[in-house]
Amino acid sequence: MLSDQTPQYSSALKQAIDRHPLTAILDTSLLEVIEVMGQSHSYCLLSPPTSQGLDNNTHPGTAGQTHSSCVFVVSSDSSEPQSLDSEHPGIQANCLTLQGVITERDVVQLIARGILEQSNDDRWCRTRVGDVMSPSPASLIESEDLDIFTALSLFRRHQKLSHLPVLNHQGHLVGAITPERIRKVLQPANILRLRRVGDEMVTRVVTASATTSILRIAQMMAVHQTSSIVIHQPPPIKSSPQGSDALTPVGIITAQDVVQAQYLQLDLAQIPAAIMTSDLFSLKPSDSLWYAHQEMQKRQMQRVIVCGDSGELLGIITQIGLLRMLDPTEMFRVVRKLQQSVEELQTEKVELLESRATQLEQQVQERTAKLYEQLQRERLLTKISLQIHQSLNLDEILDTTVIEVQQVLEADRVVLYHLTPEQTGEKVAEAIGLGWRSLSHPTLSQAVTQSYLHTLEFESVLAVTTINKVKNPDERAYLETEQIKACLIVPLFEDDQLWGILAVHQCSGSRHWQPAETTLLQQLATQLAIAIQQVQLYRQVKDLNTDLEQQVQDRTAELRQKVRELQQLNILKDEFLSTVSHELRTPLSNMKMAIHMLKVVPNSDRSQKYVAILESECNRETNLINDLLDLQKLEASTAPISLETLNLEQWLPTRITPFYSRTQERQQVLTLKTPDTLPQIRTNPASLDRVLAELLNNACKYSPEGGEITLEIELGTAIVHPRLTDQTGKSSVTESGLELGLELGPWIQFKVSNSAEIPPTELPRIFEKFYRVPNADPWKQGGTGLGLALVEKLVEQLGGSIQVGSQSGQTSFTVRLPA
């Protein structure tokens, strides 16, 4: 049964749905279906058949030409007919379930394959339509959300679909939609007017000669899976614009025509295709799709041939092609193209306005250019003159001159040369334009200078417009090397003596020098000559004053230096006496206290402690005195040093072993990193032992429990201090070595690192005598502050260097010695 309520389609979709589709039950004979299809093509001259297999409610004229190309095969869910549905009078209300479809193309396939012989009517009558029907490739389910673009999308997805069945939610047939009805409903005039037939025509067309039989036409339709074939004249004409044989069409045969011929019981194998063609109507590629749409609607045509200017076949346009233009995606593409066209027109308009504005601006610029150049020259002369009066610095004047000349003349390079006694030109000032390099040779060769001077003897200005006019080979080679294509040169004089030349270079190409430009350079040359003369006089006076002032300053500086040295010695003496007295008194005080306690309680249990204090402070006093004496000897360079060969492989373990025990007691970790093989080196073993011992002792003292201490030894070759070669402690090197102060040779590096950090502000004073970093000894272990001072002097005596670095909680002392 049909739904009691009318489906709520959009108005456009309602109009596009055919409520009277042609239907047949499964047992309907194929002959009856072909007769109905053939009758409709006879322009409805025959009335609809009354067979029980076909729907008798199909309205003549409604289901005729529009619906004759497809019959829907249905089955009824109710055996007894009921009253017609008031809303859909063309469909019986006994709930028709769609089983399949049979189209003209299906009939053509049967004829082409010879499955049904044309002369055997009994076989046509015995064949049930249910046996040869095809399933519908798509259907439309009724829904309130449907619109006409849903149907368009299905037609676009299924290119060979000609009739789209409309079903309700129970799967019962309620109507059908065709491309022609959608096209009539939408009337997309604006969109179709903007597109041309050539944009949407199908160029791959199946063709046949006018002498081809209708049976052969049907076979070709089956092979190529098409429903139309273009008929052309025999034989085809030559000389196509595309360079291949062109065809002149005379008509088009469709599957409907084949079915009509079958209905009329014609001999398809004998009838040529020319008989089935009528007067040819064709379109041009330049015609609008709207014109094509109107003609197809007026002539009741499903497809139209497209021909060129000479009548040659180009393609065909179909209703499916017109429907593609109604797809939302295609509409969006057309709108985008229109927007692009508008933007292009707007751009052309803007470019035209800009071009006109540019012309006007160019005219104004040309008229003002001469005035501007004149003002620039006057400004340059004024600036140079003012600079000469305000400054006596010749370099500043010359630099200002070349920069201003380069900017005013828009040259690529401006150079000032000073003439030397050797008749060469020495560059004293240069200004370079953007993108150009400086002169590769700061000195103008003697040959080129003499060539310039020879020309300037007869002419006040040397103007070279192009390098091709230079005949002197030396001058030409110079210009080519410095990338100079044209130049303008004027001489500079001082007291009638040639002082130098001012050269303007054009590197980008040849240049015709204007008279105003040469006049400007001559005026500048006069101003520069005055400036040079003033500067020379000023320098002479200044030199005399400078000599006198220098003598006074030298004497004064000598006296001040003597005073500073005496003051510094006095300060050092006071600091030394203060520090030494304090360091000497501290152990003595502790010794006096221990002696006093032994006198007071001689037999006390703590006597051993007081004796230990006496011994410790006595050793401390002795070490302090020894350190002071050693440091004094090192600073005075009076202590001789002897060098001997030292085997590090054997010597190093004996010096490191005691520190392993000490670090274990303090729960620290001592790591030794050495190369696979340690070399023998020339050094003083005692001094090297003292250096490593002091550094490792400090590392143990100032590392917390669990801290890591590392001694790393590296070998290499680099520039190091001069080797020690004698027993006097002085370096014995060649004269060239003394000048350099360094020489190449192998080196060995000792690097001691520990888990402690020294503030950056304290690092510069780390090697000062008696200096200790504040708050660096939370364990109050004490010290004299002489250890690192001794290390620095010992390293210097061994011809090496020491560096200290501290960051990220790590402090490293690096000692590099010649190997």
C-alpha cells in the first residue's frame, strides 16, 4: 500500500517526479513491452495496449515519448486490486515492489547478440520480461531531507542511468525521475548561458557509415555499451584540421530507433542506417548550453550532434552533460571562474590606471631631475667647503668628498690617489656603490700613473666614455682588472705641485660624462687643494708642539712611574709583613698554649694531646717557612733547576697511591685517566711532584663527601713555551725563538678536576700569595694560601702554563708542560 500521507519533498523534486511510470509484472511477454516502446515513437498514433501485464492507467501522452525508453518490472504484494491512490493516480495502490528494469538498451543487446530472432514472434511472446530484466543501478528513497541535488548526484555517479526509480521506506515504487524532467524543472538559464557546448560535449563518439545495417548498428551499440551511434556519409572526407580523416554526419540513431524498427517488424539486417535518419540538426562548439537546452526541449531530443565550421563531426551533447552543470560542485566551479574573470578585469583596470599614473610621474620626475641635480651639486660644494673650514682632519675631509661625489654622480666607485715620489698612486680614500667591490690593488702602478699624468698635462680633465677607446695597453689592462667600463679623472694640486688625482669609475657600463659633471669635479679639486694646504700647515705646527709636549710627558711619565713603583713596593712590603707575621704568630700561640698546659698539668691524661699539638704546630711553622723560602727563590729565579728523563709509567703510580687512601677515608672517588702508553719526558721530578701533590691535596680538601676527583693526562703537539735546556733556569733558544716566544713541540697535559665551584669573581686572585677563597672551607681545615702561588711559579719554571676553570659545580686546574 502507498503511504497515506504525501512525502514531504522539496517543491522542485515534486515537480521532477513522474507519478506515472510505465510498469510491467514479471510474467509480461517481451513482445508486449517492445510494442509499447515502439508505439510511443510513432508519435502516439497507437493507443496503449490493454494486456493484463502492463499498467492500464498509464495516461496517453504522459507516458509516451518521455517514459517509453524504460519499463519498471514490479511485483504486487496484494493479489486483489484496490482503489487508485488519490495523490498518485498513475500507480495502483496494491504496493508495487520494484524487481528490475528493462530499457531500450537491453532490447538492443538482445537483438545484437541474436538471443531473440527477429522473425520468430513465438519466441518473443514466450520470453518473460522477468527473464531478461536488469537490476536498477540506483534508486531514491523518499525522505523529508531529499532535494533535487540528491537526484543530480545519482545521475552523475551512474553515467548510464536514464530513469531513477523513487521508492518509499517499504521499498514500493512510487514514481520515477529522468534527466529531462529535472532539466525542465530547474531551467538553469544563468548557468547554462555562461557555458559553451564545446566545454561539455563528448568527443569520443561511436560512428557508422550510412550504408551500415540496423542490425549491425545494434551490435555496435552492444559492443561499445552505448545507446546512440552517429551516422556519417560514405566515404569520409580528408584534410581534417587535426590532421586526421574528418567525418561529415548525416544523423544519429539511438536505441529507441532500433526498438521502433523492431516494433514495426522491419528486417534489421537489410535496412541501412540512412533510412532511419531525419533532417540533421547540429550545434556549434561556440553555442551556449542554454541554446542547446532550448533546442533539445523544443525538438524532444535526448542528444544532439556538434559540428565544426566545415560540417565535420566534433562530438555530441547529451542531457546528462547538461545535468552535470546543475551539480553543486560544477556550479561552484563556474562561480569561481566568474569571480576570476571579474578579478582579471579589475586587475587590468588597475594596471591601466597605474600605467597612466606612472607616465605622469615619469614626466614630473624628468622635469625635476635637472633641478635636483643642480641643487645636489650646489649642496655638495657647500658641504665640502664647510667641512674644510670646520675640520683640519684630512682623512675625514677626503672620506666625505668621495662619499658625496659617489652619491651625487651615482657612480659605482670614487677613489682618491696620492702621488708618491716613485710616481705611483696610493689609495687614500674610496667610496663604493651597492653591489660593487673595492679595488683589488690599493696602489696605482707607475705605468698607469704616468699615462694619466701625460694626458693631464694637456687637458684639465681626463674623460673615458668607454674602455674600447683606451689605447694604452697598461691602462686598458688596469681598467679590465678593476671592472671599470668608463672613468672621469681630475688632478689635485698643492702649491702648484701635483698632489694626487680624483677618479670616478663606472663599472656597470659605458657612460657619457656631462659637462656639468666635469665642472663639478674641477670645482671640488680646487676646494680639496685648499684643504690639503691648510692641513699640511696645521700638521707642521702640530708636529712642533707635539715634540715639545712629548718631551715633557716623557719626563713626567718617568717620574710618575718611579713614584708608583716605590708606592707599590711599600704596599707589597706592608701586606707581606702583615700576612707573614699573622701566619707565623698563629702556630706560636698554639705552641705556647700547649707548653703552658703541660706545665700546669704535666701528668694529665691529655698530655699526649698537648704534645701532638706542639708537634703539629711546629710542623706547620716549618712548612710555612719552607714555602716562603721556596716562593722567594722562585720569584728571584735564584734556585737552579735540573732536568732529567722521567718515566711516567713507573713514576706516576707511586705519587697517586697515597691519595687513593686519603679519598677512601673521606668517602671520595679518585679517577685516573691516562693514554694507553705514557712517554718519558724531560722535567724536574721534584717540581712536578710538588705541583701534582698541591693540586690533588686541594681537590681532596675542598671536595665534599662522595665527591669525584679526576686526574686526566693527555698528549699532543702544539705551540708551547720554549724548552729548558740548561741548569741555570733560563731558556736557551735561538734569536727567532725569542722573537716568537714560542715553538712547536710535543706537550703533556695534567688536568685535575673536583666537585667544587669557585665564584667567577674570585678566579683572578686564585694564584695570589696568602689568598684563600672566602667561605670555601666549611670544614675549617686551614691552610697558608701559598700552595697555588707555588704551583704557578713551579709550572712557569718548568716552561709550562696553568689555567683554572670553574662552572656547573666543577673546578678544573690544567697544567700543560713540554714533553
